Amino acid sequence: MPAPQGPTQTNLAHAMGLAMQNAVNQQNQSAILSQAATTQCVMSMLSLDSAAIALGAVRK
């Protein structure tokens, strides 16, 4: 059986290209979300540390 030719092959190649682009985009979005979550956690820890220092200064 011969391989598909013409529009069918073109459509399949286009669909595969779009699927690959979507996969790469999803990976990028996941990396951005992970970095944002990490940054938010670090900022939260730093602000808690600052609040504890400030509270210690007030109690003295």
C-alpha cells in the first residue's frame, strides 16, 4: 500500500507540527508557573523572617 500523498500528507504534517508547538508551549507555561510559585514561597519566607525580626525588636 503506497504512502498517502497530497493534501492528506500535508494535513497530517501540519497537525503534527501544531501538536509539537503546543507541547513546547505547555512546557514553557509549566516552567513559568513553577518559577512563580518558587518566587512567591521565597518572598513569603523572607517576609516572615523580617516580621519576626521586627517583632523581636518591638518586644525588647
